[in-house]
Amino acid sequence: MSRTLVKSVCPYDCPDTCGILATVENGRVVSVSGDPDHPYSKGTLCVKMANYEKTVHSPDRLTVPLARSGPKGSGTFHPVSWDEAIARICDQWRTIIAAYGAEAILPYSYAGTMGLVQRNSGHPFFPPPRGEQTGTDHLLPGQRCRMAGGHGGYPGH
């Protein structure tokens, strides 16, 4: 068995981007620990990251898109292809834009698993507004969350 120690950073939702040491065996992460050389986390990991190898390889983890197959709230879904999922999303967005305008599709960011590594990964899909070119002229990506963070006293907002 080939074991390799890989230096990486946490992908989860906080600005710390803690350093991790991932033990990889045959292409799979088998354990993680904090990187003692990381300038901020100095070898510690939060409880979310401490068992990353279990969650990233969990049989319960979603690996394909799911489409609702029953009434909303019933919890019944079936797998669909990526092409079908993207086509459904595009069709729904076109319907929303036709009925309510482009501003009805507002990017929601700074949530989920987005530390510094992934924070702006969706922004290319929602470039800053350019007046009539995009149909919006006053909302910037993440604006609502930045405002809420500022009111909550989160430093740097």
C-alpha cells in the first residue's frame, strides 16, 4: 500500500483556512490531522474537520444530482444525469428571468463549505453588474451576507 502525507488546507466555511496533513492511501484520504507549521491553526482542527476522511468518503454523501420525484417536502428524490440537472436549472432560470427579470436570480454566497479556498468560486457565474448589460445596477455578489455580517459584529465586514 502506498501512503503519502499531503499538506492541504481545510475547505470548510470559515476564513481561517486551517492547515491539514492528509494521509492518502491508494488515492483516498484515510486520516487527517492539523498541520503544526500552519501560522494560524498551529496543528489544531475543528470538530467539523477532525473526521474529514469519514465524511468525504461516506456512503451517504451525494455524488450525483437528485431531482424531486414526489410532492415538495415528501423527501422523495431520484438520481438524474448532470446534463439533465443542468438543463432543468437552466430551464427554470429562463422561466424566472422571463417572468420577473434577471435581478430575480440573485447569487447567494459566503455559506456552505467555502473557506478562502472556495469563497469566490461561483462569482464567475455572476459577474459584477454592468448596468443594463445584466439587468441589475445595484446588487453585488455576496452583498446581503456582507451587510448582515457587519451588523452582527463579525470583524472585517
